[in-house]
Amino acid sequence: MRPETPVAARRAVRLQAIRRRVRAARRRAGGEQGAALVMALMASMLLTALGLSLVLAATTETMITGNYRNSSEALYAADAVVERAVQDLLLVPDWNRVWSENLKSGFIDASQCGGTVYIPGFGSLNLTSATSALQAETDAANLWGANDPVWVPYACGWVRNLLPTGTIDSPMYAVVWTGDDPSETDGDPRVDLNGVITLHAEAYGPGGTRKVIEVTMARTSSAEIERGQIAQRGQEELNQRARKAAVQTPGRSLTRMQMGLGTGGLVVR
């Protein structure tokens, strides 16, 4: 054998070094297999998180909108039922009869304000328990001592039944309680001496919605508004009523009239 020349030896050394680098590069490449999959999974997780956050934001906005709508509708429902109860109370010459004779409004359902009503989206409402809870809350506050109102249910029903036409589209249920006004100092909350009573209305609806309105009614002998009533809500709003004649029979539902196009006459429905 011919001995290797120095040039050939150096070339062999360089080739071996190149082979080692190639093998090392292959080993490193083999160790990084699957890195693309990991990156793809991370990107998918990021996009999924973004999508879920958008869905959550949209769902939250929908719930906020629904709650606001239900809250506003319940407030209007409570106000409407108070107005309906006021119409019946206008026809009662002595408001003490409302409590002594247990008079009820013409707006009252089959529960007679004492049973259990199921309200979709709210649950079961026991009207007897609701009356007890309202009284317990008033007694616990004890703002007027012996003159604290004793609440008696006067009107209750579905708001959609306020009109016989069935044109009201509302899922709300409302109750009105009456009680003597706490401004009296006679110490007997079951007797009205000054012609002033308090109405407490609550409306219930989907999503656990509950709104409360309290109204104070006062009789007046002023010739200017003739046997009218004054109903005050809060501190600013003041409504005045004037009635020269009864608009319905106490305890009956409100009637409506239609005009015949042929005769021009009015027919009671």
C-alpha cells in the first residue's frame, strides 16, 4: 500500500468532519419533528379562545338587553295596574269598606290574590306568602310604629288581561295591595280617617324581574277637580283625576264601546 500523502490525509479529515456535521444536523432535525403540529395546535387554541370570548360577549350583551327590557316592562306593568286599581277605588265611597268587607278590584284572576301562580321565567309566586313577606318587611322597618300599614291584596292578574281586546302582549304578572297611609296618627292602620290610603304594586316577570311602585291616594272635596283623586309617585310626579259619574260597576271588569259604521251609534261590548 502506498502511504497517504499529507494532502489526502487532510481531505479525509475534512470529509469526516463534514459527515459528522451532517449527522448532527440530521439528529437535530429529527428532534424537532412535530414542532409544526405544536404551533398549529397553539394557533387553534388561540383562535378558539378568541371565538369563545366573542360568543361570551354577544351572550352577555343579549342578557343585558333582555334584563333591561324586562325591567322597563315590569315598571310600566306595575304602573298600569296601579292606574287600573285607582279606577276601581274611585267608585268606593268609603275606603274602609275595602278592608272591612274585603272588597276587590275588577282586575282579579282566579287566584283571588291568595293562590299560587306560575310565571314563566320567574317561577312560582305564592300570593299569600307575598302578602306575608310584604307585611313582614313593613313591620321590620317599623317606620311609623302603630301606624304601619296593614297590607291587603286588592288587585292581581296578568297584565295582558288589563284590556278585554287581548291586544296587550306582556308576560308580566302584577299585584296591588292597599293599606292606610302612615301619616295618620290614630294608631289603627285598619281604619282610614283622613281619606288618604297607600297602594303598593309589584310586577313580576321573566329572569326574576320584580318592580315595585307605591302610590298615595287622597280624597278631595275641591270643586275644581270634583271628587277626584290625587296619586303621587315619588317626589315629583302628581296625577289628578276627576270623575262626575261612575265609569263601571264596582267589582266588574271594564267594558268597551264600539261605533257602528252604518248607524254611527255606540254599542257596549
